Amino acid sequence: MKTPIRLQPLVDDGLVDEVISQLMSGKEATVYMIRCGDAIRCAKVYKEATKRSFKKAAQYQEGRKTKNSRRGRAMEKGSKYGREEQEKAWQNAEVDALYKCAAAKIRVPVPYGCFDGVLLMELITNIHGDVAPRLNDVTQMSVEQAQSQHYIMMGYVVRMLCAGIVHGDLSEFNVLVDKDGPVIIDLPQAVDASANNNAKAMLFRDVNNMTDYYSQFAPELAATKYAKEMWALYEQGELTPETQLTGLFEEDTTAADVDSVLEEINAAFEEAQERRERMSEANNDEY
């Protein structure tokens, strides 16, 4: 195919030898299959902030730190320089999260670097060498498979939390499935678990999204309370990467906090709305 303008500098610099095809176009980036020497990889070309449809970015960026005080002040003020640095920070956040996840033994694509808003990384494939399907494209699964993959995903969420990360947009649309199981993708919105006030709500949404998907095939999973269990252990400082979760949680029977209840209702409404948007985008993605 004709080399996209954003990828031409990487071709000129010898980082990419050939652009083979476009894999998908989403709310934050367009992904291409590329050749680097003898290796087939993918290139994620981030869309400019003005063209991205990712909503409520400020919620995700809360708590992100910058070592450069001048850069930090510019980002807070929203100057042109600050917006440029904010954009770089958004893109680099995914690279940082990928490395942290890999170090925590969470299956994610191997990153090869981010160059001028283009992330080069491993292409996840199936047993035939074709692009691995997203989890939402998997329409048949045995009860045992669903239980096993759900258990794996809960373990990955725990490991991310122990590494200080909450994915923030985890769902069946951001998980690929190869011969070895699920692989988590799309992490530019990953948040700092301890510094972001929205981390708890995002973790609950991530866990509930995965549970909702797998409970289609294993209905008993719908009654589990992994999010509440792992967050309670995290707050108590008792959560470790090796923690064996049960999916059980004893609810607090004290008087309800009305504000918290309203927050949960609003979060559930937003979650349902975002899920409808993701399904709409999935139908328009090109592979």
C-alpha cells in the first residue's frame, strides 16, 4: 500500500521497510501492519489531540508526573508548548505502561519504541500467522475456557495494580487472543493507581467489563466480586502479584453513603454509554 504521511519519516530513517496494510482505525490511533527487516510488526499512529475522540482525557491524565518543572507548568497552563508536551506524554504513557506490564509478567505486545507519535510494537498473531482476533470477535467459548481466561485476566489486573497501574479502558475490545490466551492492548490512558482519584472507579469498570464478557459463557462469574476484593486488599496494603483471589467480598452493612451510591449509578450509566460507543466503533474498524 502507499506509505501514509506519518510513517514516511520512519521509512526514510530505515526504521520501517514496508507498510503492508492498515489493520484498524480507532478513536485514538490508526494501526498498520509493517515490515522491519524480516520481522512483521505493527505501527500505531496516534491521532492528533484535535482529531481524537477519546473522551474525558483529563480524568486519565490526573496524577501523571513530569520530572521537568518547566514542562509541567506549561502543561498546566495549556500553552502551545504545553499542549505539545501533553501530547508527547500521552503517547509515551503507553510505552511506559507496556514496559511496566511486561516486567510484571502481564502479556502485552513488545514495544520497540515511539518515534514522532508512532509506536512500533509486536504484532500479535494466531496459529496461522494472521492477526489475532480481538476478544469481542470470539463468539464461542466453553465454560472451562471462559473460567480459565477470566481467571488469567483477573490475575493480570492484580499484577497491574501491584505495579501501580489501572488500565482504565479494559474491555473485550482491548484484548487480543492468540494460541496462548489473552493479550492486553491499548494502554495510553493507563492511570496511576495511587495518584489518580478516578483509579478505583476505573478499576471497577475494567473488572466488570471483563466479567460481563466472560459471564456470557460462564454465567456463574456474574456473581463474583473481584473488583471489590482486590481494591480492598490494595487499600490495606495486602495485595501482591501472587494473591489468590476468591471473587468473594463481604459487603459493609453500615448506612449507605448517598454520594457514593450516586457516583456508582453515574459510573454505571457512563459505562453502558461507552460500551455502546465501543461496539459502534468496532463495527467500523477495518482489518
